[in-house]
Amino acid sequence: MKDKIAILGGGNIGRAIAGGLLASGKASASDIVVTRRKPANLDDLKEKGISVTGNNVEAVRGSSIILICVQPTQVGDLIAEIRDVLDPARHIVAYVIAAYEVKDIREMIGKPVPVVRVMPNTAIAIRESMTCLATHDGNDGALDRVKEIFDQLGNTMVIGEKLMGAATILGACGIAYFMRFIRAASQGGIQVGFHADEAQAIAAQTARGAASLLLQTGSHPEGEIDKVTTPRGCTIAGLNEMEHFGLSSAVIKGIITSYNEIDKLK
């Protein structure tokens, strides 16, 4: 990977991206710099050879792709800080920030720097992210270069920007939803006889297997459900009990509720 990458914001997702890139073998530690107000909090990355700094301006000067990974309330101040050193001929800005559209970021920058919107999830740390990307027309070259980075960190999908809010909820927030289901399944496993570590291992691997079946075969969830539900069997009894208490409805309502909160983040 020929690009030098500056990750502005060494929080959970910024750190995960840095760690995933290094683990991929497609980027060396010398190709990555991560910033944080207190660089000492990034000592674990520093020990791996990744440059860490509290100076966003210097990080941008030494890089070609800028990944902004700060909270929505911080983005205005950050862009104001780095705006003067952004060069449309040399830089691409990608950002992992809910609620802000590409046009919002371009207006803040105030010059024709290519901008790509990215939404990964925290599984990026183990190179298993589902990352969605979007940009404006005319920035295909920039999109391809940013996509190349995230292709090393899991699966990617280029989508229309109008769907990025939905992608944030289903893909990024979705990690928490699936974690909660695995936790609940583990607790059920404890109640029927397993120790906590055994229950979690079984539940997590079963969830992984279920997801892998869909990804590798392209089958529909209901088709796979039909394979393990028999007349008057224990699987259908459990499924029906979950549905009586609103499993599917609760998940759908939760996703819609999360989606409706996005505009409040700015």
C-alpha cells in the first residue's frame, strides 16, 4: 500500500483501524500515524512501531490519506485546525462520523479535497468489519483508494450516501445488537447447565457459524431455520416462545429507534 495514512482520533475505532491495517500486512507501521490529545494513551500502538502524536497538523502534512475518527461534536474544530494544510492535489479525506454528509465535510474544508464517507464497525480490529463507503460523483479515484484500505479489514460495500445512516445502524451499531443476543443466549446456556465460559464459547461459535452459512451459501435465514426445525420439536418451540415475547419486533423497533437518533448527534 503506497499511501501514508493519518488517523486523526485514536479512540476505539481509530485504534481498531490502525491495528487492523498493521495486522493485514498491507501497511507497515511506518505508513501509519495516529493522533490523540494525550498521545501517552496510545503507547500500545507506539510499541508496535506506529507513530503517535498530539499534533494533527503535522500528521496531515506527512500523509496522503486522512482518516477522521472523532466524535461528531469535535469534527468542526478538527477540520478548522487542519484546513490550511489540506492540499486538493495530494490529500484524500475519509471520515468515520455519523450524521455528517459528504457535502457538510466539504463545506467545512472549503477547498476541493476529495472526501469519502466511511462506516466500519469495531470488528475492524480483527479484520472482520462490514464497512460501507460513499462519496459524491467525480471522486471515484479517491473512493477506490480508500476502499483498498478497508478491503484489507473485512468486507466492503459501496452504497448511495442516502443509505449511510442506515448502514451506521445496521453495520456499526449492529455489533452491539448481536453482542447482546450472544450474551442473552449465554445466560440461557448457564441456566440449562453450562458454566459461563462454556456457554459463551458455544453461543459465540454458533452465531459465527450461522453468519458464515449465510455469507458462504447465499441462503435465506428462513431456509436455514427450516433445516433445524422439525414438527413438535424443541427448536420450533423455543423460536415460537421468543417470537411470542416479540424477538423480531423488538429488533426491528430497536434498529428504527437508533436510526431516528442519528440527526441528534451533530
